[in-house]
Amino acid sequence: YVQSFKKQNLDVWVLRRNGEKALRDKLEPYIQRDPSLLSVGDVLVADGKTTTFDIINPWTGKPQKATWIFHIDWKSNYICGYELMFNENTQIVASSLRRAILTLGRTPLISYTDNGKAFKNRFFPKSDLEIDGHFNSLFSRLKISPVFAIPYNSKAKHVERIWRELVEIFERGLPTFTGTSPVSKPAYTMRNEKYHKAEHGEHVLTIEQAVDAFQNFLEFYHNQPCPHVDGMTIK
């Protein structure tokens, strides 16, 4: 019986006998999700990322990093909604979600989000209780079920691949790209590189210019093959 139980419930066996780390290392890498079971718009994956290029802050006039917020349809990988601001807050999340709903023409069934402050804010609680006749959650009012990713488990969110493509195809080509690591930093950002600093100049993108450039990237990205549906593009 023990051997039969182990064969049918290997995850329980490993967890109980060897612990959570063994479960993550030995079994979780082989768990596969099946996007073919989804319809377009069923699940939106929401995530935020700091840019690898500088933008002029309109309030200070100084260049600094900004934050992307994406809402991506899991079935097609289509970037349905996005926003670009200097702080990850409820306003930027709500704006990106609104754009995604307008693009899809429907509200999603599930919003799969990370554990950032903006996503676990009081406006986005898991509770769907009513207070004074009004739902206390934006998700509840829209009848969206929020699902939060496991902390420090980036492999659970397939959006990480899209972030890599965004950096390598789009952000790396911008004039204010600052690199993703010390090794990949452009020469003009290094100390004592007077020639490269002079060649590079002082021009920094505005938010409007960055968004216009991003729209061109979206045209390219959305016409790529869909990873979950053979013979069709993302669009």
C-alpha cells in the first residue's frame, strides 16, 4: 500500500518526508500548465517592472527610471493594457486594467498578479465582502477573482519571458538605455568616458516619446507567432 500511495501521491510523499525545498527542487520544475484550456480574456497576468532606460520626470525635469505595468492575456500573450509611470501605485494598476478591459471588450475571470504593494493594496484585497452595500474591492465590483503569485517564485509567472523580450528588442535600442547589469552598461554611463558622453549628448526621452516608441514595438510583437496556438499570431 505504501508503494502504491507513493506512486499516486509523490508530491505529498516528498513534501511530508523531505520538506518544501525538496518539493520545489524535485517536482515543481516538471509541473506544466495547459493554456489550451483557456479562452482569450479568461486570465490576465498583471506584473510591473522598472525600466532599463531613463525618462524625463515632468515634475522634476530630471531623468530617472520609470515603471511599466502590463496586463497580458495568458492565452495569446497579447499585451492588452499597459501604463508607464514613476511609481507603482493603485492608479497605474487601475489604468492598465481599464485599458486591458477596453481592448478585450470584456472583463477577465481571473487576474493573476504578483505580490507588489500596488497589487496587494487595500483597493485590491482578496475579500469580496460587502460594506455598506458596496463591494470593498475593485476586483469584486468587476467580478474578477484575484490570484496572487507565490512570493520569490518568478518562474510561476510566464510574463518573465515577455519582460526579457521587451528589454532585448525594445529598451536596448533606446538612446537612454542604461543596461541590465554592470557588465551590460553602455560606455556613456561609465566614469571618465568623455568621448562617449559627448557623442551620446544630453537628450532624454519624455513619457510621450517613450510611449510612441513602445507602440511601434507592440506592432512588431503582436505579429509574432503565438506560443500557445499553432498557426496563429499573438494578435
